[in-house]
Amino acid sequence: MPLFRVICASLLCAFMPLRQASASEQVEQRAVFSSASLSQSLDSLMNATYFSDEHFLSSSGKLAMPGFPSNFVPQYSDSVYTARIAELNSRTRFELTYNKYVKGFIRVYAVDKRLATAKILGLRKVYFPLFEEALAIYGVPPEMKYLAIVESALNPTAVSRAGARGLWQFMYPTGKMYGLESSAFIEDRFDPRKASMAAARHLRDLYDRYGDWFLALAAYNSGSGNVNRAIRRSRGGKDYWAIWNYLPAETRGYVPAFIAVNYIMNYNQEHNLLPLRPGYLYQDIEKVNIMRPLSFERISAAVGISTEDLRFLNPQYTHGIIPSSDASPHELRLPRSHVAAFAAVEAQLYDAPALSGVERSAVVENLSDDSLSVVLVAVPPRLLSHRVMRGETMASVARSYNTTRERLIELNGLNRSSELFSGQVLKIEKVSGGGLLVKKGAVVKYHRVRRGETLARIAAKYRVSTARLASWNRLRGKKVIYPGQRLRITAP
């Protein structure tokens, strides 16, 4: 749980604990939290592809709430926070309270990292309807939806150092216990709907065990073993605050963070925080069943939605492949505006004479390095002009015209790092009638990594730069490759 762990690092080290820690405990806490920084963690989150600015826009164009200057950051007295949280407490099954730990977390979201909070506020419209549906099925209080913000900041592809994944940060064994599949092509812990159902079941099971929602939260974070141990050490404490001193350091900040998020999500306007809307909202999205293996690239070319948007809406398909079959279909989330176009070309997608190399790898083992070409007939396009308005990005313009960001860049002679400016005129290739927006003769080539090969050596072999090879294959950080891995060696 990467974001939450670092939040605790900053806040628990900043405030005096309720009891004086022993020398050994202080050493342990310093070891856990030594170099952690909340600001660095949130900055890293903002640099992640999923949270890049091109996915978000301000629908209203407003920069502040009425009556507030644009850069004004409101802060309030303890009595105001206490009264507001008491009001929230009167409407929930949780025992919400206000203390200095909660205050510290409120400052993180409302003052220190306002951009992150604005994006999280926008993402509520995508994920909260899913959460509320799942929680209602299992009788879990609707306010539990705020737990996903504590866990992942609503990043469906969040991965912790310990290997917890997704919006709800499931470890592999727990995810498996609740029916979440983790395979070469599917990571159900990244699937917003499936992970939400699993989280609701898990939280209900924990509540049935402890009879207290905050204890259920503590067990969700640290495991039932730690909660049981804390109850024994506290001589039978039956609520979270009674066993607070005996919980792991990270878990001591867990419930205060949950209370703070509950507060911020309900009082964001009072803190001059406006949502930054993502490109798609929940009501804009529909599900379709995929009956054969398909790649995001083929769907993108046929329907005119970018592969980036397909990944945004379907993070569970980790390699951009939907490994479906007639016996085992899988769901694909599409913008409602693209569903009709997909239905019009679905049969052609399934009946194309050859699968791409990536798609075939979803169902065939021991592939050769031979590349396959996919040639689809395109409906003749017509060119339109679009004048860029303030706040628009290439991604948002592409979505407006049912084309792709890549095609927009190509048609206008731009590059991937180009920024649009207000008043700029773009050429738009508009395809009507559900045609297939692709180039004839497109060939996708792959290379299977052999033992001892490096990224630089492979790049030199195919006369491309290491940076481009890494970008095409979404390699980040140390750019580690391994024998048997298949690398794309031609441009998207």
C-alpha cells in the first residue's frame, strides 16, 4: 500500500504518539519510516502515466469556488473540523472522531497536495458507482468507498513494494481466496469491478469476525493476526482506539487517514478544491463481451479509440490483450460513444484472416519470432478542421472526433511531446459509418529475448534507440528485461 505507507511516515513521525515508545520501538519506527516522504510519494504518483494531465480536464473552466481567489487555500480551526466531522458521524455507522492525527491527514489532502486531491475528486465519478454497488450487495456501509482512496488514491494499477495491487491493494493470496485471477494476460486485482466485489466480501467477512468497522479496517490493513494480537495485549479491547497503542505503526494511521478522506470528499468545496474530470465518467462507459482474442491495437484501429484510453478503462489486461474464447468470454469497457462502432466491425475483427503476433500469443504457446501483418480496409476519410480551445489536449481532441492520439500527431506533423496552444488549428481525420481507421500493410514485429541479451544490444540490432525500444514496450525504471520476453521492435 505505497501511498498510505508514506503518508503514515510523515504524520506518525510528526506527532507525539499517545504513549512514549520504548527505545527498541523507536529504533523499529525509524527503520520503517526513515526516508519516507509523503510529498515525494504524491509527486511520484502524479508522474505516473495513469495520472498524467492528458487524462484530466476541467469541464467548467473554473479555477476556484465562488467567493474564493483562485490560489486561496482555506484552513479552519479545530472547532470547525470537530463540528463538521460530528455532522458526518451522525449519518454513518462508523464512529468518526477528530484528533491531531486526523488533522494531519486533512492537511495532506487539503493543503500540501491539492493537485492529487483534485484528480482523486474527479475519479470519484468513474469508480464510486462501482464501489457503492458492490458494498451494497454485502451490506457494507457506503462510506467504505473512501478506503480505496487511502489504499491507492484511486489508481487501479497501483503496486506496493510488497506486491499488493489495484484500487483495493490485494495481496496475491487474499485476491486468490476471493476469486481474483492473476495470470500472464489478466490481473483481476486491477479490474475495478471484480476487485470491488472482492473487497466488499472481504470487509464483510472481517466485520462479521470483529463486530466493529474500524477493527475490520485495521485487519484489512495489517491482517487479522496483528489485530488479534493487539486485542490480547490490550486485555480485550473491543474497538480500534482501545487497541491503538498495540497495532503496527502503519495501522495506527490507517483509521485517521480514512476519517480525513471521508471529511475531504464531503467538504472539498469549503477547501476551494474543484474536481479535475477524467476524460470518461461512469455514465459514459458501457461493457461489451469479447468472444475471441483481440488486442487493444486492433480495437483502436477499428473503432477510433486510443490504446491509452483502452488501458485507462481496462487496466486488468496487462499486455493489452483480451484472451477471450467462446467458452470463456471477457468484458471490455468502452466509451458509450464507441459501442455502436465496435458492434459494426466486431465480426470483421473476429474473422480477419490473421491474428497479430501479440493476439496469437494469448492463445498459442512457443511462438516463433516471425512477425505477422494485419491488413484491414479503411473507409475513405474526410478531413475536418478543429480550433484548439483552452485546456484541450491531443487526447481530449482525439476522443471528441473518435480518432486516436497517434493519428492526430501523424496527420499534423507533431511529435508525442508537442503541446497544443489555444487557437491552434488541427487537421482531423474523421471516419464515419463504423469504418476501420488503419493503414494498409501495417506490420508489427517482435523479438524474443535470449539469455545474455541486453536492451541496448537488441536496440542496436534493429537500428532503433534504446529509449524508443523502452517506450514501445512500456519499460520504466531500470528497464529490466528477461529471457523469453517478447519486445516490440516496430513503432506503434
